[in-house]
Amino acid sequence: MPATSAPRRAFAVTATLLLLALAGCGYGSQAKDEGAADIAAGARKTDGLDSVRIGYFGNLTHGTALVGNRKGFFQKELGATEARYAVFNAGPSEIEALNSGSIDIGWIGPSPAINGYVKSRGKSLRIIGGSASGGVKLVVNPERVKSLEDIEGKRIATPQLGNTQDVAFLNWASEQGWTVDPQSGRGDVTVVRSDNKVTPDAFAAGSVDGAWVPEPTASKLVAEGGKVLLDEASLWPGEEFVITNIVVRQEFLEKHPKAVEAVLRASVGTNRWINAHPEKARAAANEQLAADSGKALPADVLDPAWKSIRFTDDPLASTLRTQAEHAVAAGLLDKPDLDGVYDLTLLNKVLAAEGAPALDDAGLGAG
């Protein structure tokens, strides 16, 4: 990678730390606070708390939170402690809410999790569990792009400078032997940073030739006539890579471990239910999307998008480390210190109670 001047490198790192927080599935920066499901009569409070505040994005890659909310799984495990929900459109607002104490636990992508941890020098959050893998594709205009080699010279959209999909595309382009300036997006391929909510319109108008995007944006592009040229899962060992994790405010984890354990127990149970009842789970997720945003996804978008996401308790920690390495190699991030970013103690306690094996933190565990 060519040398970078000190002022430019400082700008690159500063810009990345601000922008890396945008998860690929983000659509904005506001949160919508939702009330909880009905509390069962005679239930007791968990850890003496009146409520636990849970954040997530209104996107299918956050399907565990969507389904867990819709089916009341979180509320059931929390007893008389109210499960309250804040629905976010982008990573920065969720990280800000976590840091300020406005939420306690959140479903969020790997880039904002890395960003939140690094910016706070390891004091703001911990990753306490996994949620989803996959659901990211390179979709192209088939009239302009016939093969992967045809990507050279084309305009490809990614959701945000330095976000998870932006880093993945820059890394893939580099592996093809193409040179792209990470800040401007100019080079052998032109990278167009485009919000996911406007990318389908840009694609339909022909202002971009394709996009490296998460679901459901990828399936929206296919519905516009696009073709899936590459599924990012095919680039990873075992076709697995983290797209959504569960994070918690460290202070909340220290003071209320029973509440955190209850949420994790609900998450594990939700994932088990999702995998056992995929059609019912897909419908529940879409119902919650409609409740949160006022608009459900059409079947031609919902069905293929849901099929491409795998819901898992495993945080796939080694892939988070690899994603951070890709950001460093792309010139978008100084090498981060991720030691202690994970604390899987309570998750592994929940799994052990169900007779499931412990999950690995790739050497990045706290303590």
C-alpha cells in the first residue's frame, strides 16, 4: 500500500472512525421507541429492573431482534422487567444511544461494533453474542456487466465510506489486481458511496452499474432487473462471516448480568425458533418491519433476502478480526486493538444449560 502523508492519514482515520459506525444495512440516523409486549401476570422483575432497553435496525439482517420482539421471546425471559425497543436506521445513532445509556443492549453490524470499541479505548461496549451471517451480494446490471472481469471500469455502489460492505468490496477489488483510492473511490473501478435507501433508484436510473450491498437492498436491485454476480459468502471459509452481533454497554453488563443473560437466553431461543420455523419466522420478521416502519417487504424481495441470511448464536469472531484487517489493508483504518472486545461468558453459560458447545472468541475475549 503506498505511503500516506501524516495529515492525510489523520484525516482518513478520523473520517473512518466517524463513518465506519454506519452498518451496511443502515437507512438513516433516527430511532423509534417501541413499547414492550404484554407482561405475564405474576411475573417477577429481573435484577430488580423496571425495563431493559434493546436497540436494533429495521432490517432482515437483524431478524433475531425483529422476531424476538414480534413473538414476545425477550419479554418472556425478562419476566416483569419491561422489554423496550428502539429501532435505529444507522450505526452512529445506536452507538451514541449505547454510550449515553439510552439503550442497554443492541443488535449491530461488525463495523460499528469495532468503531465503538476503538473510539472508547475499549471502555464502551462488549460483543456478547452472534446473530446473523451472510446476506451480502454484488448485484449488477446484466446488460452492462457480463462477468466479474467486467467490473473493471464500472461504477459500483457501496453503502458508506469505510462501512462493512465498502471495506469488503475494496478488499475484493484489490485481490483482482485493481487499484482504487479508498477515500475518493476513484481508480480502476469507481466506488460510489450511496445510502441503501436510494441505491435502488440510482441503479434503476443507470447512474451505477452495480452494488455490493446487504439484504434486503440486494434483492430490491434484483427486483429492478439486476443479477447477482457474486455472493460474498462464497469468499469466506465455510461461507460464514459476521453481519450482525449483539453488543452491551459494559456498565450494564457489570451491574445487571442476570438481565443480560435473560436477553441472551431469549436470543438463543429465538434463533432456534427461526431455524425450526423458517416460514413463520420470515412472516414474523416482516410483520415487525411493517409495525416499525409502516411498510412490509413484498414477497419478491422478502423471500430471496431471507434465504440468504443464516441466523446463528456464534459471533464468528475470527471473521470480525479479518474484517478489521481488510480495513487496515485498504488504508481506511489504523490497526485497532480489539483485545477484550468479546465477552462470551454469559452466552456460553446459556448454551451449556442447553447442552450446546461453547463458542470461541478468537483470542479477543475480556479478561
